[in-house]
Amino acid sequence: MVLRIKKGQSKKQIEAAVKRLQKDASKPVLADFLGKMKGKFGDGVTYQKELRNDWD
């Protein structure tokens, strides 16, 4: 996200914009959930082998 500060903005306006920027940055991203589904698929390598067993 980009924060544009225009010439003549007051310090309060800039601080409010920075707070909004920090608030938006706290949203979860996909990287927060990596490795969380271990119970569903089990080991990743064995799961891939089950999916790609075309020759078996």
C-alpha cells in the first residue's frame, strides 16, 4: 500500500493516514496459514504420491 503525503497536509492528517495503513497491514495473509492443515492431508509427500500414481 502506498501512502501519499501532499504538500501542506497537517501532522494530524498524516498520523491518521499512517494509523489506517497500520490497521490494514494487520489483516491475515495466506502465509499465516501454511502448514495448518496437517490433519486433513497427512504427510505432504505421501499425499502427492497418492494423487500422482498414474503408473501404479
